[in-house]
Amino acid sequence: MSYPVLEIAKKIIANTDESQGEIISNLKLQKILYYMQGFFIAVFDKKLFEEEFEAWQYGPVVRDMYNHFKDFGSGAITLKEGEQIIELTEEENELFKEVMIEYGQFSAIKLMNMTHSELPWKKVFNENPQGEISYDLLKEYFKTQIIE
């Protein structure tokens, strides 16, 4: 079962440690969503959420989420007071935390540069800017990124 992408985005935002001076901009959120989806596909052979990524100039983007949060501009995305955060299964939550620890530490620009050097974005963007990054391409690439 996959989850609503907005609920996953809210979980990412809620798990960003503002006390450490971290913020999550729309650009950074898009890249964390990309890494979440890629690793969930590689580990569980299923999508974390149904929405597809498009290969935009600044990296992979879920168009609906970009539009949902675009009013924040390049500033920090915040949640409403008392916002409910989705619960994942124990296994899913472990992977979620691992991806947040590994990729949440990087700036939006660093994450953008990382995605620009990786096969899924490069292949699609070079052939068809704003084209869709397929499930199979994500699976193929992220399977190579898993350390057993």
C-alpha cells in the first residue's frame, strides 16, 4: 500500500530538526521525497506514494507537491500547529529514518547537485526535460545504492 504524497511530505517536514538550524525548502523537500521513493522502491519493491517524479531543471520534482508548497518560495516550509503526522509500519519507519539521517543533513543545493549526477534524472532530463522518471529507472538505480 502506498501513502498520500502530501502525508509523506508532512512527515519529512516534521522530521527536520529546526533546533539544529535546518530548514526544509520546497527544493530540499523535492529531493528528500525523491530519495525516499527511490529507496522504498529498491528495498520494498513498491512505491511509497503513487505520484511520479518529473526531471526538472533543478532536479526531480513531484509537480503536485511543488505546487502545494510553492507559496513558501525558497524559505522554510512550516506545518500548521497540531498537524497530524502519518504513521508508517515499523520497517518502513526504519527506512524513513535512515533516509532522513543520510540525506537530510545536506543543503538543497547539494542534494540538487547529487541528483544531477545520478542516472534517473540525467537520463530523463537529457532525453526529455520535465519527462517522467519511471519506476523501473528508479528501481534499477537505487538497487545499486543499497548497502546490504
